[in-house]
Amino acid sequence: MSASESETPTFSRRCWADRSEAAAGLLDEQGQNAMKCVTPEYDDFVKSFIATHAADRKPTVKIARKFCDTWPMPKQTTAATIRVAVMDSSFNPPHYCHGAYIECMGITKPKSEDQRQQKVGEGQSLDIDAFLLLLGSLNADKPQQGASLAQRMRMVDMLATTVAAGETSDTWHSWVNRDEFDASNLHNMAIGMVNTPRFIDKSQAVRDIVRQEYKGSGMPQVLCFFAMGWDTLIRFFDAKYYGPDYPAEIDQFFAEGGRIAYARRTGFLDSDVEEFFVATRIAPYLCFIYELELPERVKHISSTQVRRAISENSHGVHDTPPRILEYINSSQLYRD
């Protein structure tokens, strides 16, 4: 099965708000979870996207698959504002920390008023309506290596399946129980590709596709919450990624609805974080930056570490979902 650019496949013809099948509908004949999931191939979609948009100067997002047929709304309704959580990555390969970022953005709850970093939005509820996983055709710092873009797109689909299904048997989730999952909009997921590496351009492209897909009346405001690691957050404010209008482009990013939801993983000192946020150049943007608290069990995970573990056949292979690991093994990826 191919996912073409001209037709956006949906996960099912009903929204997952009334989901009654486990494991995203991927069951074997005995009703047991099937390890081998039926995942679309994305060769045609990727080829079409690259041919049409890779060299296009217009920032563009194309949806490859929707897991809820009313996306970007979790149900058929209208809204003045749509809040979209965006996980943009090279996904080489996807792993549990990627999934935890997405879930934290959907599950985050307010903390007490005396929390030290309330000033940067820590613990505030993001009230996310829709989730979007984006594979970039370009990266500002990383050359393409490892899995092909089509292979990564398949693995992104598998990651989205893992998150959107809300399998209670999985132990890595950020949500505590099924009720907490059902209270979120994590089922309202879409995946696609983006042709630009800069967040200010990605934000524009996401707003465009959300308004294009929106079926309600009027034209909603779109707030884009981009998931970032600490190192990416630092780079976001680095002048070298901008033109002569820096920091005006950063002002534009936030003014037009861009938001940041960051998390610290292992290896970053509290003193470095404090120093960063007290800087005068960051002060105007604190109200647009939210801190996520990742589960301890995923903070060490990175794609580099997973690739190394696969190459060395070490314990780190368990840091990516089983259906993705199965695909990696069957495709003989990351063996060098």
C-alpha cells in the first residue's frame, strides 16, 4: 500500500475518540496484538514530496497520514484557536524519548505556584488539540545518513501508531492510566514531511496546513508548540541560523503563534539552565517557553545511542518500540 501525496490516508474512517480496537486496530485473527503491524509504504509519498518541494523556497508541510479523520480537530467541531503539538525530527530512528515528548505535551498538568521555573512555563497545561509528527527533508546541521527518508517515514508511522493506540501494556508511557490517556487528544495524530529546517519557516508551514485541513467555519488562530531538546532550544536563539533581521525573526515566530515546549535530558546542569533563562535576550520570550518533565526512564535515549546499540547488539536496542525494532532488523538498518 502506498501513501500518495494527492490523497491523505486516514487511520480509520472514524475518530479514535470511539476506538474499540487495541493496538491501533492491528490485531491478529485471535484478537491478540500482532507484532507485525500493517504500515503503509511511503516511497511514492517521499519521492513526490522531494520532487515537488525539496527545492521549493515556500515552506511546505504535506500530510502523509491522518490517524483521526477530523484532524486537526479531535472531533467535528469549530474553534477560534487550534493548539498543535509538533514533533519535528530526523527520526533516525524514532525511539521512546520521541514518544515521551509527544505524550508529555498532551498530558502536562499544572504544578504549584511556587515552582522555581514557573516563569518559563513549567507545568502549565498546554491544552493541545492536535499532534503532528514531521520528518524533515532538510536539517540545518545534520547530513542525511542511515535509513532512507521513505524508511524513516514508515518508522514515524509506527511511532505514531504506538502513541495513538494508548496500549496500557506498554510501560514507558507518560500517562498513568487509560482514563488519563482518554482525557488527552493523543489519538488526534497526523504525520507528514516538511521542506525547511528553520523553525520560523516550519511554523508558517504548519499554520498553513492546519488551516487547509480545518473543516469548521471561519479561520482559526493556530498556535504551534514545537517540541525541543535543550540543545535545540539553545540553537533556536543562535543568531547564525537567522539573517540580518535577527532577532526580529524570533519576534515574528512568537507573535505569529510559535511556542516552545522543551525538556532537559541527562547531561545538562541546572546552573546552565538558570544562566540561560536570566539572560536579557531571553527575557521577552519567557512566557512562550514551556518546560516538559520527561520520565526518568527515557531521558538518556537518543537516536545516536539507539543506532550504536543496534550496531553493537547491546541493551539499548530496547529503547525503541518493538514494531520499529522489528522493521530495523528486517531491513538490516544501522549495521555499519
